[in-house]
Amino acid sequence: MADAAQLKALEAFVAKFKEDPAIIHSPELEFFKDFLASLGASLPAKPPTSPAAGAAAAPPTAEPVVEEEEEEPEEPEEDDPDRLEKDAEPFPEKAPQGELELTDEQLDKQGDAQGAAAEAMSDGNLEEALAKFTEAIKIGNVAANLYAKRAEALLKLKRPCACIADCDAALAVNQNNARAYRVRGRANRLIGNWEQAHKDLAQSQSLDFDSFGDADVELQKLVAAKWEKLQVKQRDARIKAEERKKADLKKRKEEATRVYEEQKKAEAAGAAAGGFPGGFPGMPGGMGGMPGMPGGMGGMPGMPGGMGGMPGMPAGIDPSMLSGLMSDPELMAAFSNPKMMAAMQDIMSNPGNIGKYQSDPEFMALMQKVMGKFGGAMGGMGGGFPGGMPGAGAGATEGAAGGSAGATSGPTVEEVNEDANDVD
């Protein structure tokens, strides 16, 4: 039997339903609509859906307006009239790998080629100088300075990437070659690689200060200023990225808080309206509340009014008995055990099946307690069980009159087992 609070909640729901029968079509009452339909009830017509009706029933929640910070436009790159386009491979050939033992003839030939290259450079014949430097390099055992000199010719031919490749080769031979660092610094400056240009020129000056001319000093100042400006730009970009990340996290947190607060308000509004539509006070999942029952206006077959009950129980059971059954924590815990419920349904469908469970003391104790609770209302069922049911008959009658007394006045589990053996 439902308590006073549950009845009051049900009364409030029915009153609200009478005021507006169309609420039966609400998504949250789908279970109740299905229940009424299963009883053959006539349902009210579903109201037409329209923007106006939808707005009246449930005004849409306005999405929070998130003000996006406008991205500052990228500063246009300053004009650099000396800037060169990067050149593509193939680059001039390098020397054979490894240390070679050159003959006197090869050494003479290499020296002649270097001399011709130097002469061509002084005459401004850069292509000829490049060819002669390459001829000398291909003989082998190349000194770092030879690579660095060809790199200078390549840079004058506006081939900065080939120049850098030769400087790398020179530094692989001698990592302290100041000329290679100086020429590579100039090449990196011409392709806008300010950071590497700054490092190369500083290294060249530290290795050979005397060979660092006025033009190189001026170039170093220009590169240092560009590099400092680039560092500030990179730092600002990093700070902005971190700020955007923090702002994004803050927005997500605020949105989650907003959704949570709206949910709390909706739950509070439902509770103020007598539990509709969020549920009925004190009745988890809506009407019902017994383990295994559907979470809405449920009911279990055979019980008065479709409220409560257990599968297979006979109709017409006194509601006070059912109330006593539902208020017993031990029985409620047992009813939530799928194994126990399956066994009870099996026996209710065929009392003779109790023989399958007589070796299970836990289940037989449950059956004894259930019969004691129902008392005389189920006393007639005892005859259908082998050896009778625990708690049926006189003991059950006492249980009906005296509550739990009937549970102890019936036969014990051992007696039931002995009776079952006699039947066999």
C-alpha cells in the first residue's frame, strides 16, 4: 500500500493531468503513455507541433554569446631588397669520401685549378671560377678553405642554399673555420634565416676578429636587430597561444557550470510541482520502486489496481500484507537478486518445481518467510507443493495474524526436505 506522501504525489499528478491531458505525449512520460495504452485506455490527441506552441511549452534556452577576441592582423614583412630566393639542387659536386693519397701530379693539378679559380674570381668571371673550384675539389683531400672559397663564388652567383651546403662541408672538415661561418652567415641573412645568420656571424667574429671587416660588423648589427625583433614576435605569439588556451578552458568550465545550474533549476521546479515530470517524491524512478519493476507507473501482474505486486501472485491479496512485504529489508534485498526472482517465478508457474530448489537453504528460507508474511492468503497454495510449503496452513494463518510469528511456526527447511523425500 502506498504511503500518504506517495498518494499525495499521485493525486497532484492526476490533477495536473486533468488540467492538460496533452502532457501525456511528453517524452518523459512515454513510459506512462505505453502503460495506459496497454490497459486499453483512450489517449488524448497529440497537439500539433508549431514554433509558437513549442515556444510556449518550453522556451528554448538562449545559448551564451561568446565574444571572440579579434585576431590582430599579422604585421607585413618589411621590404628587404637584398633578399634572395632559395635555389634548388643539384648543387656542385663534392670531393670523394675518405682520406686519399694524392700523387704529385694530382696535387699539381689541384693547385693549378685553385689558382685559375682565384684569377677568374678577381676578373669577375664567376662561372669560370666555380668550374675551376669544382675541378680542384673533385680531386680529393679538400681543405676547409677550398670549400669556403667555392661557397663565396656560389653566393655571388645568388645560389645561397648551394653556398650553405659548401660551408657545411667545410665545417665538417674543420669546425673552427671562421671563413665558412662568415660566408654561411651572409647566405642565411640573404634568405631571411635571421636566427642562424646571427649565430654564424657571432661565431665567425669570435674565431677570427681581425678578419671581421667593417661590412661584416654592419651586417651583424642588422642581423642582431632583426633577430631581436623576431624573438619578441615569437614570444608574443607564444603568450597569445597560452592565453587563448586558458580562455578556451574558462569558457568550457563556464558552459559546464551553466548546464549544471539549469539542470538543478529544472529539478527544483519539478519537485515544486509535486514531482512532475522528474518523478514522484519518495518513489525512485516514478511509481513503483520494487526491484525488477519498470521505472514508471509500473505494476506487477495479479495485484490490486496494478500497483506493486510480484509476478505470479494471486489477485486479491490484502494490500496491508503487500505493504508488510515491501517494508521488510531482507525480503526486498532478496527480491533484487535475479536468481531468487527467477526461482520464485518458476515455482509460481508450477508449484511442483519447488523440488528443484529444496537443496538451496537460502531460497527455501526466503520462501518460508514470504509464506509467513502472506499468511492465509496463500495457504491454499501449500497443497500444491511436495510436502506442503513452509509457512502455509496453520503456521501461515498465525503469520497473517501475528506478523513474523508465522515465519517461525511452520516446518523447518529440514522438515520440508524430509517430506519431499517421502513423496519421492
